[in-house]
Amino acid sequence: MKDVHIHIPDELADRLAKIADSLGETRASVVREATAQYVTAKEKEITSREMRRYAEEMGPYSDEFVKETWPGVSKLLLELEW
């Protein structure tokens, strides 16, 4: 496991401590969980953006295919667990 040091505002540190206390967890474990959730959400956003950009770039070359398949692809992207 990597050791990462961050600086956060006092008010945020106080809020973090309250949450950790109420959950009976350490601040570090709460930060680890929050970071994992944040990174997962951002990875999903990046993947979706890259796939949209690719579909848009390929649109002129495969207009009918993209038009026919995009509704299904976009639904699939929203439903997938990345």
C-alpha cells in the first residue's frame, strides 16, 4: 500500500473526523473508500467521454451504423459496471 500525504482545509478535516467517528472507522479508511469511489467515477467518465469522442469521429465514416447503434451503446455504457 502506498503512503500518500495530503493537505485539506481544517473544516473538511473536522467533517471527515465526524464521519469516521460516527462510522467507527479511521479517517484513513474513510479517505481510502472516498478516493476509490471518486477514482472509479472519474474512470467511468473518462471512458464514456473517449467512447463518445470516438463515435463522433467515426460518424462521418459510418453515419448509418452510428445512428442505428448509438442508442443501444449509450444505454449499455450507462448500465455497465466499470
